[in-house]
Amino acid sequence: MKECEGACGTAEQAAKLQAVIEQSRSTPGCLMHILQEAQAIYGYLPLPVQKTIAEGLNISLSEVYGVATFYSQFSLKPKGKYKISVCLGTACYVKGSDKILGEVESELGIKCGECTEDGLFSLDSCRCVGACGLAPVMMVNEDVHGRLTPDMVKGILDGYRRNEG
């Protein structure tokens, strides 16, 4: 339990995680549930959180890490307030989504899979958001931005920046 205090969050977060472990540890196959709850508490699954879970369940850290890295729903890195996902599916890619991704990386100064230092934006790519008719598409949280061109990226990001004003 002490592993997570200060190392990756608050004492309150550590207590919540410990409570989840205590409540779930006797349930067979509880690791997925605990990882989901831990990610909800911390926003991601840093190594100290994984160690706490492994110790709490009396399993190896490699088992926890293996599950956390196998499923795409889990993140080992922090995510921004605004989670950007650029679609690289076929329809979007043929219409230039790689250029959209490059422009977002350039505008934010981060690469795919990273988060800005201020914690405002994180950037990922995906294979399809189901909006092929709007290709190329970028999502910011639940907002879909379609029929994009690279010169539209700055204006879209500036709109989210203004929300923080």
C-alpha cells in the first residue's frame, strides 16, 4: 500500500486502490476488475500501482504487467484532459490522415502515444472510428472532427485551449 503513496498519487488514491484490492482479492479472476478500477482511480497504470496490485493479490508483477499491456483499454502512461485520436483506418489514411497526425504532433510538440507536459492533450491513433464518410477524422474526447486538412488542426486545438482560458 505504501508503494503508491506519493510515488504516483495521493494517499486518498492509494486508500481507494487498497479498498478495491481488499474487496476483490477473494474473487477468482479479479485482476481485470482491479486493473480497471485502478485506472479509474489514477487515470493510468504506473508501475507503482501495478506493484501494489501484485503485492495485494500475491501474484508476480510480470503477471500484472502482462495483462495491463495485453489489453488496449489499459494505459501505462498518463492521458491528457483532451484525448486526441487520429484515425488511420483505410478510408482516412487514403485521404491524408497521416498528414493530420503529423500536424497534430507538430502543433503539440509530442509524438503519438505521448501527453503534453501541461497534461492538457494526449495523442493516439486508431484504426477506425466508424465515420468513414467524414474521412479523414480526428476525435477529441467524444467530439468528431471530419473532412480535415492539416491547416485545420491548429484552429481545432486552439478551440480546446481557449476552453482552458
